[in-house]
Amino acid sequence: MFECWARFALSAALVGVIVTPLNGQAHTAGCAPNAKAANLNFALKDLDGKDVTLDTYKGKVILLDFWATWCGPCKFEIPGFIELYTKYRSQGLQVLGFAVDDPVPALKEYAQRMKMNYPILVGQGREDVLEAFGPMVGLPTTFIIGRDGRICSSHTGFTEKDTFEQQIKALL
């Protein structure tokens, strides 16, 4: 499903980041009052087969990253997510990786090799989640969700860690 989208994501990474602010206006701090609520009413499996319910993270700042093992820009963002989660987890940041279409064995190997320290959710066959956060025009697509469950920003294509960090700090 995402094969041709990976090329778009790579192009976006080379040209620049596509950032979608909440209502078409740039916001320097926090989340706009009219920001759209994220649909967190999903139960997904993690890499160990355990159920993870997204709404249990409400009350935290969530960085929700839609990615794939074959996505080049995704690979470049992951080390930044590891650093951010290590640095801000105790202040209420929750990083979640939603692997869009890879089988669990490939995900486990990739997560171990990349030393991913945050939960990886299995997205294979979960088009309902993709539709709830879509339409997605490329990977990676990352959402910053405020403590109240509203989508404060989204990014398609490679985005610098500093951009995410500024947005996260404004919400912590």
C-alpha cells in the first residue's frame, strides 16, 4: 500500500518537511484551542503480542509515528525519537511507533537493531487506524498529540529532532 508513498516521503525529505499546523496557522507554543481531537479509541498489539490501548496514554504528550522498516527517512528519524523519549519520558512524553505494514519478526529484528526504546505497535492489517489519522501522503507521518488528546501538529517526511523537541517542550 505504501510502496509509492515511500518515494514521495523521500522527495519531501529532500525538498523540505511538510508540516501541517492545526488549522493552517503556525503556532509557536502549545496547541491551538480549535485543534482536532485524535482518535485514540484503538487497541493494537505490540511486538510481544500484548494489547495496547491508545487512550491509556491520554494525559501524556504523545509522539505517534507512522513508519515502516523499508522507509529511508523513517530510519533517520528514529534515533531522534529514542533521544527524545529518553530525555522527556519522566516529564510525560510517550513515543509510540506504528509500523504500518511489516510482519512482527521483521519489526522485532529492526527494533532491536535500531535500539528502539519505546513501544512499537503492529499496524499490519489495521487500515482503520491509518484512516483515522489519514489521509497519509507519505512516510514517515508523525503526530504530536497534547495531554488533552488533541492533535497539535503533524509532519510528513523527514523532520529534524529539534522541531519535534520544540513542540514537545511547549506541551510538557
